[in-house]
Amino acid sequence: MVWAPLARSPDVCGSLCRLRVLAMCLALPGKIIERRDGPGGLPFARVEFGTVVREVCLAYTPDAACGDYVVVHVGFAIQHLDEAAARRTLDLLDDGVTGE
């Protein structure tokens, strides 16, 4: 989860400003490295996000296969992504982290 300042707004008295911070969830691209059937026959996969691997539900992308890239939001693969688009997104995220 990423925390980001969204807006400044006056407090109850209107004389001071407080920083309001809201949470924003991101969807990230990842590569399917292993597929399996999970509870109730739901399709699950191990998805690689750089050096991190997570279990992801493929209920919304049941035809995703090993080697495919998917966009993952809160543990669910919500769409397919071609490799070029996934690489561009991962490069942008990497540039943001390293500041390059």
C-alpha cells in the first residue's frame, strides 16, 4: 500500500492546515511462474514481481498460463498484459524507486 498526500484542508477552526493522507492501492504487473488449482477448484498461480513471489488468484483471468504477465490487484490477477507493456511498467517503477 502506498501512502500519498492528496490535499491540504483547513482544520475545524479554519486557521491551520492539516495534511490529509489517504491510502491508495496499486495494481502491479507480474509473471506467472507456476499454476495450480486452489480451494474449490479456483485457479491460483505463483506470480513473480522482480525478486518477490506471491500467491495470486486467477479467477478473473482463468486462461492465464505459465510465462504470461498479469496485472495483480489485492491478490487477484485482473487482466492479461503483454510482455512489452509489463516491461515498460516495471522499468517506470524501477526508475521511480532508484530516482534515475
